Amino acid sequence: MQLDKCPGCLNPGHTEFCAACQRKLFGRRKVSPILPFTKPEFTAARLNQVNRISISGVQIKHSLKLEKRTLEFTDVDGQYILKPIPGGDLERMEEMPANEHLTMQLAEQVFGIQTAVNALVFFKDGEPAYLTKRFDRNDDGTRKQQEDFAQLAERSEDSHGPHYKYDASYEEIGDLMKKFIGPYAIEAEKYFKLVLFNYLVHNGDAHLKNFSLLRDPGQGIYLLSPAYDLLNTRLHLPHESDTALDLFKDDFAMESYKANAFYTREDFLELGRRLGIKEQRALGMLTSVVEGADGLEAKVRRSFLKVESQELYLIQVRDRVKRLSWDT
């Protein structure tokens, strides 16, 4: 297939990865965005699917490693994760890789959120797949110490049932961060911005396992991992809940939520307060996310989504901008 933009950063004028994305993804090796295998070959090698019917439940993943200048399947010491178009009957399934790729790029490029290195790649027949570089591996292949918040909360399917990933609140994740993170104040602001971003782009699957801590071996402390699994789930599940988790614990609800039945500016400012973020700082981050939405359109227009999906993505973001600008 013929490209006219970098399948990493989406910058125009490239027929392959631009030099910067090449370095981020593969170091000094030049690797083609066209995979050296077909979709049937991938399907034959894939891992088993999980059971829950959701965005995360329908996506098939497989580990890859880089051998010289070629990405190959592997069951051990994987350096990358590949997610092709999943099966199922959700809406716009064929655009899920492009959706995740776009949303991850928006998080990093527009909002300055640290994300897992990622790109869109293509099977030999031109079908797209989402590729992400693993951040839980050192250069020598050894594992970094990573704990997601389901593990930190000691919640599993055995202890809390099949929907254990959703059995919490964003405030409770903050409580766990206070317990496990040394430089909490800095990481709390990063976390708050990520929660705001997920709400802005309609990511209704940001559950406990989609937030993690990584141990910094140099300092011996835990910090938030790069963001991952970010996508607009409303494109595929139109009736999905606004957020994967409640903002607050103990069934707390702001008056604005009681009146509107959805979260607005005041709810997120209250979450910021509960996370220990000074009100002016929280207000500044909320304002920056709202204003940053103005910079989304050019990136969305350059994405690999179909034009109709681009339009819907932007309409949905504008709806959230209104909510986050709502003064009670």
C-alpha cells in the first residue's frame, strides 16, 4: 500500500516511518510499516481471547520481537504488542486500530501525556493493526517491575467477580497512589490529567488494569507508567457508560451530577481536591485540557479513521468540552 503520512506521528509527506518515529520504535534499525506476515498467519499464532464482552474483551493481542529488521511472532521476551482488527459485532470494528493509534497520538502530541510508543502497521493485504512498544522491558530484555492497580488493590476475578477491573473509583486509585508512590504530588497531577483526557475523548474502558506503576531502578521508587490502551470507545459502543469507574468512592455525588446525570467541571475539580491537588492547579489543568481540544482537529483529520468517523470523533469531543466548561 502507498502511504502519504507517517504511520507513527501522522505527519504528512512520508511514505514510511519518519526518522524520529523510526528511532523511537526500533532504534537504529529501519523497519517497514508493512508486516512480513498475513492476517491468517497472525490468527494462527494469536493468544486466546478473554471472556468479557467489552473493548478490551474483543481485542486479540500477540507479542512480537525484532529480529534484525523484521518483526516476528514470539511467546517469550516480546518487545512489542500487535493488535489487529478484532472480531465481533461492535460498530466500526475495522477502525479500532486507527482509533487507538489516533487517541494515543493525541494524548502525547496535543496534551503532553507520556504514552507507550506506538504506530499503525499493515498486513501484506493493507489491513491495519495497532503496534505498541512494551515499556515493561529493559534494553537487555529483562522485565521491569510493574504493578497495575487491580493488583495493587488486591482485586481479581476470584475475589471480586468477573467485573473486578471496574470495582473501584478514580479517587480510590488516588488513595493507592498515596500509599505506593514517593513523589505523590507530581504523579497525582499526571494522573488527574490522564483521567480528564479519558473523559474528553470518550474512553469508557479506563479501568483498574489500564493504570500502572513502574519501579524506577535508579531511584528505587514507583512512578506512573506511560499511558496505554487509550481509545474512543464510544465509536464502537455508542451506549457505553461515560467512565469505566466512578469518580468518587462511597457513592458520593456532586450536586451538578445529581442535576445533570453526568460529570461536569465541578465534579473534576472536586476529584482534584480529593487527590490533594491545589484548586488553582486543578483548574489550570482542566482549562488546558478544554483549550487543548481546539488542537485536536488537524490530527483527527490526518488520522487513518474514515471521514465519517473523524466527524463523529470531533462531535463527541465537543460534547465533552461543553461538559468540562459547565459552570453550575
